[in-house]
Amino acid sequence: MRPPPRRLDDVAAHVEARWEYAVDWTFGTYLWSIVIFFFWFAFLWMFITIFWEIMRRDMSGWAKAGWLILVAFLPFLGILIYLVARPRDARDRPDPIWDRPVPPHSTSHSVADEIGKAARLHDQGKLTDEEFETIKGQAMRLA
């Protein structure tokens, strides 16, 4: 550290030296720093997301270690390779509503009540034999 100045000219030079900036901020440098910050944030986001994705997958420990090493040592190339070649998972596929199991009805209804309602509708002619058997089978499966 420099000793404090003794003359007035030295004081002015000392004050000027204290307020020098590391970068001369123009609009271009400001814009460029925003772009750099955006890409740095996006890179960190991808890195964390890929690590989370690798750790939640149902893979062997060696496969996870291999992917993590690849992504850690070759980040951009590793992330790109992982996104292209990652193993498929059942959670990645869309789940159509007709493939979902039918949730059980309220607990106040029993299987016999459901079959009884279906039988009444069948007797009234509102259900065909095939529909009645389908409803009866579903009620028996939920029991």
C-alpha cells in the first residue's frame, strides 16, 4: 500500500487513481456482458438439469458414473451426446387418458352396488350385453 500523499497534486492523482474502473463501460460492453451472463446462466442450468436427470434415471452405477464423467470433462459435447443418446424411460412417453387406471369410486359404493346398477340399466335396455359384461368385469377388477 502506498503512503498517503503529502502535496495537493499528489492528492488529486491519488483520488483519480482510486476511481479508475477495470472496464470502460460503453453500450457495447454492457450488451456483451448481458449476453455472456445469459449464456453462462443457461450453461449452468443445463449442467444442473443433466446431472439431476442422470441421477434420477434407473441406470447402473457405472452408467451413471460414465455419463457424469463425460458431462464434467466435456461439458457441451457431453450434454449434447446425452440428450441425443439418453436411454428411453417410461416417464418420457405421453400417458393417454384412456391408458390410466380408473380411480376407485367413493367408499360408500360396493362392487355389488355397481353390478346392481349396471343390471338395472341392462334390464331397462339402456346397456347392451357387451357393455354390461364390461362394467361387471371392471367392477370385479377394482374389488
